[in-house]
Amino acid sequence: MVTEGRDFIGKTALLKQKGEGTHQRLVTLNLPFGETSVMFDEGVYAHGKLIGRVTSGGFSYYCNHDIAMALVPQDTTEPGTKMQVMVHNEMRDAEVIDTCAVDPQAHVRAPDREETKIGFEQMTEQSTKTLSLAEVRELAKSVLVSAGVDSRGSDVLADIVTRSERDGPRSHGLRMLPVYVQSFSSGYANGHAKPKIEKSAPGVLRCDADNGYYQVAAAEAREALIALAQENGIAAFTCANCHHLGALRFDTEPLAEAGLVAFAVINSLSMVVPQGGVRPVFGTNPMSFACPREGDAPVVWDQASSMVALMDIRMAAAEGHDLPRPAGLDPQGAPSTDPNAILETRSLLPFGEHKGAAIAFMVEVLGAALAGGTLSVNNEERESFGALNIKGGATLIAIDPTRFGNTAFNEYIARICAEISDNGEARVPGDGRLAKRAAAEADGIEVSNEVLAALT
């Protein structure tokens, strides 16, 4: 077998390709841009069979594809060869760009193809387990109940974990459970919260989440919010004294399924610097939008306000790569491509420079200020509990398109989506989740034994 220690990463993973008759070669792979970056030791597949491993991931935050280097059989190295890469337990299409340079001291004797195939298959059998979505939900609920969460709260949060495993990003799924558990076990979050919801205006619902999770409160208010939107044409739900982890799309999608247009925001702990600033003011401050699409699943997307996700910066530091462009500030307050310097300051830059900063400001106002939640810069309570989230404010707006007078609303949505779908490689925002959803519902989820061991 090839060497499998840390010398398998990066340039030291390059095989000697001349003079030794090796059956393995290092290639550069091109992957469509995804929600998570490619990491060391991810599996490479062809025709459903494991044929190799990723040696290092590439970072391409500013273009429409990711790059990875992988060790694969020699007869699969022709540029244009199609294969797939397992990225954070999600299968993504890949294509060979070219073979790589060589490092004659990187590895011991290269195995023949059959030896490699058998070895990799054994490694895969040992490293992952397939769970149905029902099993994912059962596992998540059991972990949450063990952490002291009541029946209603554990049902809602387990559903979010399951949907994250199903649709992505899976970093918000089972891997997020220890963060939920810490918030409850430390006493920072209330596992038996009883949200208090009141109607403060004809089209406004206001909630105190009783120091519980926002998603629990939003689920409790959902039917009333839908009814208010249908009655008034537009309605809003604001929530304070709440926690939030996970994607916002799971709060907007149910409204779109009910025929409404939805927009949601929530502010988070400060780590984004305003354009031209020297210290964080905003959180990554996510937002989500959803609208109905007649005859198909709703259009749903969510995104953050920062240029680069903190997780991607951590991976760049771990693999020894600089970032392609400045994405945060160094200790001297200067824009930097050094991931370690950015991690030291935890000061990220907004996407789109002043435009992203303006959007982060908007989320801070619509989230914290309207709802009365904790501002992103107020981290004292969070830090005292060692938690990873502040108790920000959230606002969810629901709009009934049938009350706005355009009877052709559905035709407009269909036309917009058609123009995008029939446009090269473009796709309707958020639709990447649908293919993941179908695969997960049919085949289950591959979960690493490391994750399972941490949860059971």
C-alpha cells in the first residue's frame, strides 16, 4: 500500500511517475463549486467503485469550481476522464484536468491496481456506515434527549439535523450535534423552553423564545404566521432570547411550500469587519429566501455575509495553503491571505467589499434591532459559557403573492427558472440540494465511524 501518514498530503504526496512502472498517478481534479471544500483523504470513485484518495484540497472561493489533487490508477489519468469525489460524505462529480509533477521520495513501492482496489475498499468498509434518514433522525433525537432537551425541542432540532444530512450542508448535520449538546449541558440554552408568542400588530408576531432555540419557536408560530400573511398579504415574525445553529432555509422552505414568499435573517457572533474597518462588528449574518414554484419544489437559498466561511479558513491553515485573495485581517489590521493570521484575529472580510458589509448591516438591523436580540458585538455571555453562538435576533417575513394582484405570479417564476436552467451550466439558486435530497432518500447517508463514535 502507499504511505498513509501525513506525508500523503500536498506536494509530498506526488508519486514518482517515471522509471518505476507505477500504476498510480497524482492528478489534478476539477469539481463544480460546492458548499464545502475538498479535504485530504476523501474517496475518489469511478463507476461506483473506490479507486483512489484525495491528497490535498484546492480553494477557489472566487470562481465556479473547486480543485483537488488525488492519487488514482494510471489508466484513469487522461484529461477529461469523469469520476466522483466524496466531499464531507457527499458525492460530487469531478473531471481530470492533468497529471501532476513528481516527488520521488514521497512514497514506498506503488501497488498494482488490484492491490490498491482491495486496500481502499477495506478502508472504506471500516471508515463509514450507511444510515437511513430515519436512523439519522433517531440518532439525533437520542443525543438531544440525553442532553436534556424535551420532546418538542428534540423533535424540531433532530429534524433540522436530518434535513441538513439530506440536503446539505452536512457540516450542519450530525457533526453539529456536539455544539447543540454543549449549549444545553453548559446551561447556556434552555432545553425545556416555552416560547411566548404575542400578536403586537395586525401583521406582526413577536416572540420571546425563553432562551431556547429559534427553530423551535418558529415552528410553533408557523401556522399563525401563514394565516396572518394570507389575511393581510404580508406578515412578520420576530424572535429574541433565542439561539440558532444550522441553515436558515429550513425556516423559509415550509412557508414556500404553503404558497408564500419568505425571507429570513438572523445575526450571529461578531467576526466580520466592515469595509475599511479594523475589528469585527457583524456576524456572518446569514439570510434565506424562498418562493413557491408551481409543479416543483420551492426555490430556496441561503447564504452568509462573509467572503469566506471560517471552516474553509481553518482547512487552508491545516493544509498549509494561503488563500487566493485577502479574506480577513492579520494582527496588524491589514488584509491578509494567511489563514493562520486570520484565525488569530477571527476578523473576516465581507463578501463584495462594501456591498457585503451593507448586507451584513441590514441583517443586524432586521435581526437584532427589530427583534431585540443580542448584537453581534456583545459576546460576554456567550464567552462565559464557552459557547459558539450568541443569542441573536431573528426576523422571518412571509408574503402571500395572491394578495398582490399579479395573477400570473407562477408563470413569472417558471419563466425566470427556465431562463436560468437553459443557460449553460447555470442552475436555479439552491437547486443543488434537490439532487442530494433524492440520493439521500433513496440510498441513505454515508456517515463516518468517527462521527458515530463521538455521538454514541
